[in-house]
Amino acid sequence: LLHLVKLDGLDGRGSTQLSGGQIQRAALARALAPSPAVLLLDEPFSHLDLPNRMLIRDLLLALVGEGTSCLFVTHDATDALSIADT
């Protein structure tokens, strides 16, 4: 999962040694670990630069395509419209 969110090689670091975006991606990896049927996300793109925002958006779209339901909160209409199907 760390490879999936582009955190290869950072598994030995504590949260105080990670950037805000890395913490956000690590939290997503932890949420995905038990293979949930429903994923609840609060501002999943906050603290992410554009390349990582695109990475996580594509990952969430892939999860939805595989049958995982995602419910997320965002204040960015562009993010909401780029992912939402309902």
C-alpha cells in the first residue's frame, strides 16, 4: 500500500518526520489496509501538491471502479465533480 501511495522507503519514519502530504497519503494507506467496502474520507486532497492530488484522485477512481464505495467531504467543487458519480 505504501507503494500505491508513493511512500516507498518511508515505512520507518514516524509522523513527525513526514510532510503534510506524506501524512495524508499514509493515512489513506492505513485506511485501505483492511480492504474496506466503504471508505470515508475528509478532505482527502488537502496538503497534496498537484502530482500527488492526481495520484490519489486516480487511486480513488480505481477503487470505486473495483467496487469500493467512497464518501468524501471536500470544499473544492472541481475535486468533487472530478470523482463523484452520485
